[in-house]
Amino acid sequence: MRPSITDRRGGVHVRRAVARDARRLTRLVTASRAYEGPYAPMVAGYKVGPDYIEAHVVHVAVDDEGRVLGFYALVLSPPELDLMFVANDAQGRGIGRLLVGHLREEARRAGVPAVRVVAHPPAEGFYHSVGAERTGTVAARPPAVMWDRPELTLRTDGGL
């Protein structure tokens, strides 16, 4: 495995997630305000386990005190963004953009020209803002997912 790429921005850096991050990542997912209301059932009881972190390309954005501000999980075959969350109180600080930039570099290093993103509907605007292009719609699959989701492609050669 190649060493992790480290990005820094305003006292925040990105590092490879480790098994001991699992509980913190789970809390980011289950506490996300983006999944309140009708979206809440999708993350209720969701767990990011140590085995998931070991098996996937998972990176976390942390501040200088070691606080996890966000994370992403990239599946390389086929290339897809599996998870991306930013802590509620860290949103609007560029953490998502930092993570997407890091994801692009990781994918590019792995020889992946583009990454599929099946977005949470309220996050579609964010993905457009970082250069993703809409390619379709993924139909709802009740009872797990009760709403259609935008499908996008994020090219790894695109700049932020």
C-alpha cells in the first residue's frame, strides 16, 4: 500500500483512517443534520466498523487537536465514493472541498480517471460546486432508500 497523501488547509490535515476512528466516524454519520426528517431512517443504526476502515480507502480530516471534522470512503473497483460526511459544526469551513481534493488525488494515484457519486439529494449542489457532473438518477430502493438519488461523475483530473 502506498503512503497516504497529506493535505493541509487552515490547521486541518487529511490522514488515513485507522480502526480506532470507527466510533467517531459512526457518530458523524448518525448525528448528521443532513439526514434529519425523512432521511433519518437511512442512517439510524448505521455503523462504520473497524473492518470497513481496514477494507476500504478511508481518510479523515482532523484539526490540530486531533478532532475528526469529516471523512470519506473511496471504493476503487468499481470507483465510487461510498461515504462522505462533514461534522455539523465544521460545515462551511472548506472541509468537504479539502476531502474531495484529497479523494481526487488518491483516485488519480490509483489510476482511476473518474469516480461515481450517488449523492444524498441535498448534497447534489455541493458536488456540482466541486466539478461533478450529473449523469443520471438512481431509483429509490425501499425500504433501505425511500427516495431517488442523483448520480454524478467526479473526474479526477478536475481542479477545485
